[in-house]
Amino acid sequence: MKNRLFSLTTLSQRKSPFPSFHRNLSTTVTPPSNPPPNPHPNKTLLQDLSPTAFNYYWERPEPTEEQLAYANKFFARSRHSPFRVWSAAKFRTTPVDTGTPEVAFLGRSNTGKSSLLNCIMDDKICYASSKPGRTVTMNAFGVGGTKGGESKVILLDMPGYGKGSRTEWGQEIMKYLKKRKQLRRAFIMIDGEHGIKHSDKEILELFRRYAIPHQVIVSKVDKILAKRKSQLLTGVTDENILAVHKTLEKLKPIVQPTGRTEGPPALGELLTSSSLAYRSPRDYVGVAAIRWAILSAAGYDGAVEVKAEQPVSPDSTTSEEEP
């Protein structure tokens, strides 16, 4: 499929591969009779944008609102989720195959892996630090667990590569990625503030060479949208959103290079995230779509059918029980 350039001159002429910027206005809420004037008419508040407005989909369909709502419910914090399952410095000390699907998060040191995982799991369970190299072991966390039951998915916070990293960490991580049978997908985080680096490209090439299923997440998207976090409180402009889309378009030929034969490329969608900018309390930018991507990797997107709740008919009876 030919790569269509996304430019200002063609924005109104062709259908964009990105999700639309539509506002999610509820039809059940009656606005006040005299709404206050918008002090920033050229901006759109983050909560009025689609949850996937900053993502890029070209091979897979954009998740629906029902699917995103199910993913948020799945990852909601409870007494039984999330919890630390295990930590290991070497692959040979990791637990044996439990049958529970696993996904791993990797990226350069200080790219925001632990902070993003805290947002995904709705709990400050990962140790996050502004100093690179603080994560020194492979740390596994279970989510979706219930009373008396095992977790449904395991998320791994991996040591970062690059500054503050160690060679032996990379060796053990590659052993896990190549040999772990229950690994379903690896999520590679690219720092949105500093852009893709040579070490990121080397990791992507290794993943293609060893046929490791992987997907790219651009972290710190708030740094692309605005210079300061306070500016996001008043919303974003179309130019801000376009800047994100241009960044993702530049990444596409890198994560899915043409003419390369070393192995399968990354999944055909680019997700973004921020652990600082939020649409509403506990609803951080991009997290809902990442949660759905995790469930898709674990096999729950097809096994779990998302349906709207049906009203109970007054004529229905529940007195009969099956033998």
C-alpha cells in the first residue's frame, strides 16, 4: 500500500489514515442555558477529542468506544489487580511457563516505561524515577485477577537500554524475548520529546531478525503538543495535532521499512501516550488504546465480545432454573 503523505494542503481533500478529531459530546446532558464563552476558541479540550485522536492506524481498525470502555474496565484497580508476580535479573530464574499471556515494555532509559505502566495498571506499582537506569530487573505484574483466580495478563517492565544501562541486562532481555513461549507482544517505546535514536533502530532491527512480535508507542506526546504542561489545560489546536501526525508519519517507514527481508516488521499502527496529560482524572492520553492493544495481543479482543447492556423486560421471569 502506498504511503499517503499527510499535509496541510491535502487535509481537507483526502480521508486521513488518522482517527478524526471529532468531539465526544453526550446527547444526554443538557447544556446550561447561558454557557460561558470559550476563552480559547481556536483550541479543543483534550476531553472533547477522540481517545485515539493522536494515534495512527493503517493496517488495523481503530478501536471502538465500546472496546476502549471494556479495556478500561479490565484494567481498573481492585483488591486483586494489579499485583507483582515476579522479578528476575536473569532469564534462567524466571518462572516456568504458566500459560498466562505476557507482554513486555521496552525502551531507552528514562523514556517513561514505568510511569506509563503505572497509568495502564491504574496504580503506582512500578518504581518510576527521573534518573536513568533505575529499573535493573525484569519485573512482572499481573492484571485482571479476581478473588481466588489467577491474573489474566502479565505486563513486564524491562530495564532500559542506552544511558545508564548495562550489557548484561540486554543479553538477559534478549534471551527472554527469543525464548519465552508465553510472550505475545513487545511494546517498544520511542521518546516523543527526543525522537527515535540509533539504539531504537537497532532494537527494531533485532526484533525483525528474530521475528519477535512488536509494536511501537511514542511516549511523552505532551512534549509534542505543547512546550509546557499548563498549556494543555486550555486545549490543543489543529496545528498541535498535525505536529503529532507528522511525527508518526515520519516513523512509519522506520518501523515498517520497505525492501527489508530480515523479518516481519512492527504492527501496522502507531500509538502515543502521556503520563502527564489527561483527558479526565485517571484517564491519561493514549492509555485506553494501549490497554486495548494489550488485550488484543493477549487474545482477548476476539474471545471477549463487547456488548451494550440490554434493559430487562418487565415481562421476563427468573424463577425458572436450569437443572
